Amino acid sequence: MTKVCLIGAGSTVFMKNIVGDILLNEMFADCTIALHDIDPDRLATSNMVAQKIASSLNVSPTILATQDRVEALKDAEFVILMIQVGGFEPCTMTDFEVPKKYGLRQTIGDTLGVGGIMRGLRTVPVLLDIAADIRQHCPGALMLQYVNPMAINCWALARLAPDIRQVGLCHSVQGTAFELAQDLGEDFKSIQYQCAGINHMSFYLSFEKRHEDGRIEDLYPRIKQLAENGKEPAANKVRYELLKRTGYFVTESSEHFAEYVPWFIKRDRPDLIDHFNVPLDEYIRRCEEQIAGWRAQEKAMADAQKLDITYSGEYAARIMRAVKTGRPTVINGNVPNHGLIDN
């Protein structure tokens, strides 16, 4: 029987997506799902939601909720990480407020720059502790890591814990492909693409439509036409500007990308902030909004007799199915570049 361990399962909404995806697969209907978090209240809520997912899908997994990481990891085949070390307060607030005193502004602060580096410095030691526990209690388990800063984390694990099987996962590739399909008025199911790069900085080498008669249409000319005609979505001006400059569309959101390069956020150019709709302190705003709405969201899940469970688009369950069946699946993940992409 398959056992999967979710570390950071107190991230209830994301846990709901991952557990829902897993249990939508008939082959995992009787699996063991171990939920682990250091926050007992959030863990209890996630346990309640996971139980409701199972009953809503009429399946009978074994669901274990524990604050004991060793207990959660023991004999797991898959370890899914969804942690944020330090939380919103004090760490994320500090990541934004200290640089701001010196004129350094950020939008998300979870990948590069001051915020990303600080987040990496406090996250990597925890990942290495988890890797040590995996080595001892579930050797050979596959780590599926949804933790930022993704590139820093994957690099550190590959360098310092090379025996741990791991892949870094994000939804930016498939999420952006869906957005582009919407921008073009196309059905996402007809879209195919090839994408390469590193996390939060990948580019679509091709972006195409499969027609019912078998024809393949290159959609890049139409995407570029949107940019040339000023028809790009207001929230995505940064990415469309990059498309005009490079000829390729980047996977990461405009608010993320704006802080990765020195072109859009400048102390002496507030006009650029306005022109490209760059949302400074955006991650802080999102966190405050989520915190304010959490109790109502928690109550809604608790009051619901049945939860609506549909496939979220995350890769974790697909990877698990491919590993267990031996049938390949195509994903966009983060692994060391040992000859996969010729630089």
C-alpha cells in the first residue's frame, strides 16, 4: 500500500488540492496519507478537510495527522513538501521592511534579491534536516518539493544531499500556458508547448495549437500581435514587454519577473512602476488578505457536507501515478541540469 507524507500540511488549501488529486486516482483510493505540521490548529483543520475529501470521493484511505515528523515519514514512498519557514510574521515582513528602509522595493520576495536569499538561508537548513530524516526513516522515497526559493532549495539539496531523490515543482508553466490560451481565446486542451529554463524563469520555446484536422498552428505570431497592438492584459505588461524584447514568453508572472531584473523597479523612475502596473509589496498584500479571510474559509470547509473535488493541475499526483505504474508522464520540474539543456 502506498504511503505519502505531506510536510507543511497546515497549508490547508494547497493540501486540499494535492490530497484531492491523489484520491481522484483509483489506484491510491486505499493509500496512507500522513499529514504533518508544527501548528496543531492548522493541522487539525487539514485533517478534517482531508477526511471530507475522502468521504466526498467515497474512498477509504488511511489518514494520519501528526506533529511527529518521524512518524509521518516512516516508510513513506513519496514526501511532499509545502512549508514556509518563519511564516508571514516575523520573517516575511522583515524580508520586505528592512530592504525598504534602504530604497530596495520588492513585489514577491520569494526567489531572488534580499527576500529570496533570506528565505533560502532559513529554509535550506530545514530541508537538510528533513533529508536526514528521509535517509533514516524512508530511504529511497521521492521528495516532491513545492517550496520557495525553488532554485536555491533544489541546488542545495542536489549539492548537500545528493542521495535524496527530489524534484522541485511549481505551477507557473502550466498556469501561464492556461493564461496565454485565455488571452488568445483558445481552449487550453488544444494547446501544446515546449518550455525550458529554471524555476520562475522558463521560456516557451514553442507554443502551438492542435487543430481537429491534425494541423499544428504556431501561436507565437498571434501572441506577439497582442503585444504589438497593446492588447495584452493590464496585469501582464511586464511579460509582454519582455516578449517584445526577446521574442519569447516567460513563465513567471509579471509581478515576480519585475523584481528579477533591473529594468522595471527603479527608485528614480516611478513612471515605470505606473506604466507596467508593477504591484510593490504584492506578497504582503496577498498574505494579509489570506489571513483576513482564513476564518471564513475554514468555517465554510467545516460546514460543508461534501467538498467539490476536481483535478487542480498540480503535478504531484501525476508523478506518483507514473512512478507506481511505470507509464511516463510529461511534467515541467526542477532537477540538476546534467546535460538535459545544452547551455
